[in-house]
Amino acid sequence: MDRLVSVLLLLGVLVVVVGCKGDERQPITVASGRVTVTNMTDTGWTDVEVWLNDHYRVQVRELTAGQRLDVPIGVFIAGFGQRFDAKKQVPFGVEVDARGADGKPVRLIWGKGRRR
């Protein structure tokens, strides 16, 4: 009986520990053929550019506080109009550049980011 009580107590502690885990969302995720950028700050961003693999880009005028931008990977376009082709390339880096509400630059990087 003591062993059963100990096991149940241990299970209860594990449930509490797992249930109290913090928010593990990431500001940038790449999965299932999509790039997702989440503004996890308390202020909005303007002039948002999301760069994929150095030279493919998507632009958004504004990303408000808490807002999520979900972009299919085939929407990213290079300077001469080529679209990102997931059959020929693998995402290795995403960089987000924006301007915060205070006018200061915002930069987020997933993977290798952009070469300059």
C-alpha cells in the first residue's frame, strides 16, 4: 500500500511539473512548408521583411503585438522573381528585420540568418 501511495504521489508531482511548464512558443518556426513569425513583444512592428535562405523575401507593412504571420514557403520571392522551390532547396535560415514602435530596429534569426 505504501508503494502505491508513493507511485501516485510521484505521478501527481510529474503532472504538476509538466502542467506548469512555461510558454515554449518560438518567434520563428519553419515547419510543414511554412514560415511562421510571431511578434511576441508588447508593441507593434512596421516595415517587416522576412528573409529566407539569404535572398528570398516576403514583406509586410505591419505586425501588431502578439500577431502571427504565417507564410507558405513557395510565396518567398528572390530579386529577379524566382520563387523558393522546396523540391530543390531546404530552408537553412530565416531573418526577420523590422522597425519597432520606438523606431529602433528589430532583428530575429532562425538558423543561419542572412549573409551580408
